[in-house]
Amino acid sequence: MDKMIFEPLALEQMWRRTTKDHDWVPVLLDYLSSLGSLCNERFPSSLVGHIKAMAGFSSGEFIRFSVVSPGLPVGVDGHIPKDCTSLTLTVNVLVYGISRFNLESLNAEALLQVLYRWDPAFSVTALKRLNVLNKNIYDHSNTIMFKEKHNE
Amino acid sequence: MKLILVTGFLGSGKTSLIIRLADLFCKKDRKTVVLVNEIGDIGIDNMVMRKLGLNVWELLNGCVCCSLAGDLVDMLHQLVSDHAPDFVVVEPSGAADPSSVLKALSFYKGPVLDKIAILTILDPLRLHVLMEVMTPLIVSHMKQADCVVIGKSDMATSDEMTFAETTARKYNPSAPVVPFSTVQYFNDAFYKEIKTWTK
């Protein structure tokens, strides 16, 4: 049995919509489900704990997305104002068995895939990548075990 | 003052449950404060709860069962002195072991807690997988619970609900097991359980 690493990744992205022909929700669903699926495809022994994302708006509205497994639909709460042309999306990627470095690569790949599919309707700028403390804090070595050797 | 610890694995539905619980307590005119612990630099759950008008305190960038155990107790002292709530609802991160959180709470020296209730929420859609990969953590969640909630009951199949209920009863035969979904809210059994805390 191997211990699974757990290195959370927090991101902030500025999404822009260049045309009003497309809704926001499908593209964001596409991005988050792609990220979840890539985790599973590239690191089959990994376990998606929770990939969650949220955008808030000055009107008081918000939208929240939740991915708990690549095989399950992405959960959505709230909504995006109709005339919204840009939003800041905060994303927490909590996946066991994939290093933060690899999670960042997977995230970049998911974004590229989605932007290609939706080109030229949306664009994304990475605002910041937020470091999360040193990984020892999350080394729950007594509780987290793994059946197979992970792929790293 | 009563403290309710809502435990459960990442993504099992703790935040959704807490939002409903806090709403229920507020409707009963019980002053309620929510303390959220998230792993990561940015808290998403607390932003959502604030948008919904809840009084939320946050502990970020670590886990209350280990690195932030001291901070949890300090924050509890402060929020009790600032707000004198009837209920404090604590949401530890989904990676936290509830027994370690309880250990940390033993250092709390504020006004006497009438009750510490542990509500554990299971995700029936993933329980099979989690019981294979995260066995000790999930079992610990169930064993410590005063009440086991099976979430996402509107999405789960009857087989998944049965497996979740059987598993919960196996590890904690004395705790009530109740279904919950954000669509159906609290059923009678769950409401009855909650009512015993709000007396």
C-alpha cells in the first residue's frame, strides 16, 4: 500500500466572453468536467476529492460548481447574470494522488482544450496561482492509503 | 450553546447541509454562527455561505484536525465572546479526522457547551470507491457520528442508498441514519433528530 500525496491547488482566473451568442454555464461545465476527466485519464490511480469553483457578482448573485467524480455530472448552484461579459472564477482543486505541479499541467491542458472547442467565444487569463502550505500538513499517513502504486 | 460538527469526505455535501441547517436554526430564532475550515488559500464554501447571508468565520490554509487545531479553539473563544450564539456549526475540511477535531475541542475553555453533536454526511454515489481507498477516514467519520446523514438521496439509486445505510449501521449501530437532499430538505426522521438539539 502506498500513501497518496495530497497537494491542493487554488487558482483564480479571469474569464471573458467575446460574444453574447454563447451561455456561460456550458463552457464552465466543460472546463471543470474536462479537468476532472483528465485527472482520471492521466493518473488512473488518483482520486478526485473535490474540484470546486465559484464566481460572485456585484449584484449579490453567485454561481458554484462542484466536481466529485469524473463519472458524475458537475453540480451547479446559483446563476450568472445575463449581461455578464467577464467573471473571476476561483477554483480549488483537491485531488489525491497527483502532485500540484501535475495538477497545474492538467489544468492548463483542460483550459486549452475548452478554449479550442469554444473558440473564439471565450478567453481566460490566469490571475494567480495560490500556493498552499507545505504538503506535510496534509500527510494523513495513517488514514490515506492506496491500493496500487500511483503513477508518479 | 450547542456545537454541531458536520463531518464528511470532500464533496459529500457538508456545505449544502449546513446551509439548510443554519437556515432552519435561524427560522427558529436561534443565533447561529458557522465556522468553516477549508484546505487552500481561498475559501469557496464561506463565500457561498456569506452570499446567502450567514454569519461565517473561516479557517483557511490548513486542517483543523492538525495544523490549525489551536486556531480552531482560539476562534471559537472569540466568536463565542463576540456573538454569544445559540449554535456554532463547525465544518472541518473533508480531509479532517473528527476524533482529532474533538481532541482539539477539549482545549476549549469558554462558556459550557450544552451539547457537541457530530453529524456525518455520506456520499452514497461514491461510497463504494471511498470505502476501498479511504477506509480509515470514512470509517472514523461514521464511528464518531451522533447521526449519519446519507446525502444526495435524490440522485442515488436505491442500491446505493441501501449500501450507505448498511455500511453506516455496521460501523455505528446506535446512530440514527437519515436521508437528505437539497431538493427534499429534511425528512421527518431527520427533522425529529434536529428537534432534539433545538430544545
